[in-house]
Amino acid sequence: MTDLKEYTKKRDFSKTPEPGEGGERPGDRPVFIIQKHRASTLHYDFRLEVGGVLKSWAVPKGPSMDPRQKRLAVPTEDHPLAYATFEGVIPEGEYGAGTVIVWDRGTYRNLRLEKDNNGLSMEEALEEGKVEVWLAGEKVQGGFALIRTGKGEDARWLLIKMDDDEADARRNPVDTAPDSVLSGRSIDAVREEEG
């Protein structure tokens, strides 16, 4: 399931510092990454390790800890596992031009697989259009659901915080914790240092 053709087709690796194919899981659990990406607009790239790649969605407003808020999540191409630690500036003229930081990272559990003996794998849950994961991140924790609305070209997803002990409508890490968990730098500092 490691199909990175679309990822590599969109990038000129002689010009962009983004990683090519490759990368390995750092531990025994699958990882999730949320990258803050200031491209033509500021958004957050939500990525789940599935089948040896990072399945990816662009979330314009970033994740919410409030179960009442549904965040649009637009599917994007799969990324290599090596992208999990990528921070830097993608040059003007290149796909996704702008600055990227690792806003949050951690491991996750597939809650749909844990429900019973006949639970769904991540691949099956994605195909069905309903993913439920437990994130163990540095900024966001708890259950999150990705729900697909529409099919084919019209497919959009919603990222929703599940109503559990980690839910807190008053907590907004997008605003209160803006910097990288990898380097501690702000997106502006990365742009200034590497741009």
C-alpha cells in the first residue's frame, strides 16, 4: 500500500528540501503527525501512518478539542514516513511552497479495531469512510474521528474530537501552543532561519 507516485510526481527533489521515499516507524506503534503549513493559506496537515505511508488531510482550522466543532479535512496525497520529521521551507514555484513545522506528533491506536474481534483495520476503515483513533500526542490527546462526506472527486472528510475525558471546549492548542514540538521554533522563525 506504499503508493507515493502522486507525491513524487508533484515534487522536484533537486529544488525542494522535502524527503523522498523512505523512513521508518520510530517505535512499535503507528505514528500520527500534525504539521503546521503556511503555504498560500495557513493550514494543518493531519497525517496517520497506514500501510507504510502517511495518509494525509489538510485541515484549514487545525484540530479542535471541542466535540461540537467539525473541522473540514481535505484529503491530499500520501507522504513518505520520512516526512514525519520534516520542517523547513518549500521554495517558491514548488508544490506546497511555504513553511512547514511539526506542530504535534505521537502515536495512535485504531479504536475501530479494538471494538470487538471483528474490528476494522485502518485500511478498511478508510475505505468505509469512518476512522476512529486514539491520539497520544504532545498537544492533542484522546479520541478523534475522521468521517468522509461525499464520494470520488467530491469526497471531503470531517475531523471531529470524540466526547471523552480529553475533550475540553475551553482548550485550544492551535492558539495557545503554536510552535514546533520538534524544534521549539515558531513557523516565522523557521522561515527566517531557512528561507
